Amino acid sequence: MSVEGTTYLECSGEKFWKIVIESSQTTVSYGKVGFKGATQKKDHPSADAAQIYAEKQIKEKKKKGYDPATEPIPSSSTTTTSRKRASSSATSEKKKPKTQTVLGLPIIWEYHLPGQNSDAWSYGIFANEDSVYFGSESGAIVHLDHQGNIKRQFLLPKGVKCLVADSGWLYAGCNDGSLYDLTEGVPRRMCTIEGFGEVYWLDVHNGLIAASDDTGAVALINAEGEIIWKKTPFGSSAWMCRIDENGVYMGNSQGVYCFDHSGTEKWNHTATNSVLFGVQDEDHLYVAGLNISKLSKKTGDLIQTYPLNHKSPPSNAVYSNTSSPKGQVEKEDNKEKEKEKEKEREKERTLVVSGQPPFEVFDGETGELLYRLKGNTSFLSMQFQRISTSNSTETTPEDQEDKKESTSLRLYGVRNGLFCIDLSPDRLKSLKDGQSITTKIIESSATVEEIKPSTEVETTSDTSGGIVVECMKEGGKVRVRVEKSQQKVGGGYYDTTWNVQFPQDLREVGARFIVEELKEQNGFYRAKGSIKRLA
């Protein structure tokens, strides 16, 4: 029914849709009957334009089976009911909202560090198509494949807050502001941020480092660990920090702030209240506060709210959240086949998941609550990863030849260990059908040696097959530059005035090294591959 610019519709007594017109602004709410649902606001050029927009939306909803209904009146009852408008020949019928099924959290395997108690906190998580890395406050980092097999173990001198990837490099950010490069298998300290508090989060984009700390500050830092700018907006405990080509995004106890790379504040959004985590995709931030909020990275506008139903007090923000990426479409010789795959990709849902039990899984676009998953612990960091799998249940040679490649959607969460969760549609369907899952406990491997940061490299006199760099003192600091004799080498040209991002603990005035490769990046070079000291 429509009252004072409000239209409320229901579909089969299960879903509702409501639009409110206020001058030139419309507010749309939708979701399951009995729940708050999601809300979206839209500004229009004029009040008439808002009215036309509303009429069009109402017409489309009615075509989809929505009918006018009486909006439920809030009460103290724990069960909300709604009443669909009845025809003149029928009596009104109350319907209870459809109860959301609560499923068990489908943990495939979990791993805990030896001797780590249930209260130990861990934050670092990174996954790609081949591997997953888990970092602990003890300084331990464990590298596993997606089946839970341990590949490598690292041990850093300080607690690990985050694990981040950037253009083929993998970094570990530590509590003291040190950034370690894990790319080549031996941790090397690339820099330690100067003049900063206890680091709560780090992110890296094209070699530039964004960091946030316990005081609520955020900073942009160059590859040498020197602060380019630092901002301290109102608030404390900046647990969220993300960076891309357009800006730096920080979330603290007061909300979310965006700065461009020059340090100018572009926008702030304080309606999220206290922020304890956040992830980004190309256009949006997904921020964990009292609820999960989807914000526009360009404007800071609230695009979507995913309301949470936790048992914890309303003042408690959810510890973490994440959103699922859509699968990548590989290039095909057959363009029609490629187009079909792209269409299938567009059908994939973006899932938004809360990191606190009951774990709530939302449709990222519509805000619809899809599942509630019961678990025993909150996650401090989470990440989705799609991995390739095969349907390997076939038994005949003919079936084996026809087996199809598919993808499995994994969710990794960390707190007092690393948890691998399968959120693929087939897995969730099997849980709905009553099938159980057995969690595999991954045992620590005594045969996998812990790799510690190294200050030693191989020595050689051979200068072929690489680029020679040298250490020099400049302004009280030891810099690394391409040696002038190497200005032109291997058909390339190198600027000898540019700094080289290079392990801090190898730097020694006058020392010369040969590096396998240099990558140009924003006015400096990044060393990649093997590093050898020249005798």
C-alpha cells in the first residue's frame, strides 16, 4: 500500500520491497519478510524525476509477482508477521517469515601452530590459485597448498600483522613496521617504517606502501620506508588500510577516510562507526563495523548495507569480513566459447561474508541473506580464493576422459589457526541435504625447516647475466643504485639516479651486487630474482 510517498510490496509473503519518496530522493528497502533487509538511497534531478523513477520501479516489481501489502508494525514480539492485502471475497491471512536455515561451517581442514593455545591471535592471510599463507603474532608464517600440505615455514623476529601481494611480490608486514619480502623463498627485510606507531595494517601497490597504526593514523611510505605523508584524522585504532592507483583508504574507530596519493582527503564516511577490517575490489570497499557496509571508492557513498544478527552487544563491531572475486576468463581461440564463459562468469554471485558466528553469507549485489553458518570462533582476517578442481569420482576410462574442470570457492579464515572452508554451491547444497563433513586436522611437519631472515648471499665474480648495483651513502642513508657502467646493459637503459628497492640488511657502503632482474616502478627499481655479492 502507498502512504505519504511510501509504497510497500510483498512477493508470496516471503520477500518485501519498499520505496519511500522524499522530495527528490528515493529510498529503497528490500529483503526477506521479518528481517530488516538492505537499503539503497538515490538522488534525482527533481521531485518529479523521483516520482517517475518510483512509478517505473513499482511497475516492474508488480510484473515480477509483487503485490501491495500492509507493512508489519514493529512490536516486542520475536516473530515478525506481515499481511498480504486480500481481495474483497477473501479474508486476510497472516504468514510467518521463512526461517533462514542455519548450516554447519563446512571446514575442510584446519592447521594450528605447535604449542599455540586457543587464545593466540593471528592476522596474516594470503591466498592465490596455488597456495595459502598464514601469519601469526609469534612471527611464524606457514605456506601450504590448498589440500593443507605444508610447503615452507618462515620465522620472523616480530609478530606478523598482514600478508600482501603486489605485482608478483609477496610481503609480510610486522608489528614494528618492518616489511619483509618473501618472494624468493628467503625472508629479506626491505624497509622499516620510520616515525610511526605500532602498525595495525599494511598494503602495497606498485611499490608504494600504505600503513595504519594504533593511534588511528595513516601514512603513505616510499620503498625506502620513508614517510611521504602522514594523516591523523579523528579516531584511533586504524585496523583497515588499503591502497590502489587512485587513493589510500583507512578505517579506524570513527569510520572510513579516503586520501589521494598527494595526501589530500577526498571523502570520509563515519556512519560505519568503529571499523575493524575491510577489503576492496575494483570499485568498492567492504567494511566491517556494526554491520558490513559496501562503499563507493570514488565518492564514499553507501551502496549497500549487509545487516548482521550477532549475539554480541550492539556496541561490538564484527572482527572481519570479505567478498568473493568472480572467476577469471582465460583467452580462447574460439571466441564464441570465450563469450559463453564470460556470460557464465557474469552470472556468478559476489558473496559477502561476516567473520563472526553465526557467519552470514550475503549476495553482494542484492544484499539478500543466503546462509547462516554456525561456528565456534571469530576470524580476525579472511580471504576468498577460487581454485581449479576436477570431477574425479568417475570410475571408467571413458568417464575419466570426459572429466570436466571446475572451480571450488574456498574461504580462508585465521584467528588461533588457519581454517579452510568450502563455500562452493555444491558443498552448501549437500549440507542442506543433511550431509556431514569431516574436518581434517593438519599436523605440523618436523621435516619442513623454518626459514629465518638472512643477511648472507652467495659471492661471485661473474658480472654476466644480471645488472650490477652498488651501495652508496647519501644524506646519512645507504642507498642502492645501478652502477654507472651498467647504464646500458642487455639492450635496456637504466637511470643511475633512481633508488633500487633492496634488502636493508645487505646494504653496506661500497658493496656491489649483481641482481638477476630490475623492474621499473614509479621512479625507482625493484630487485627481483637472485642477488649475489660481487667479490
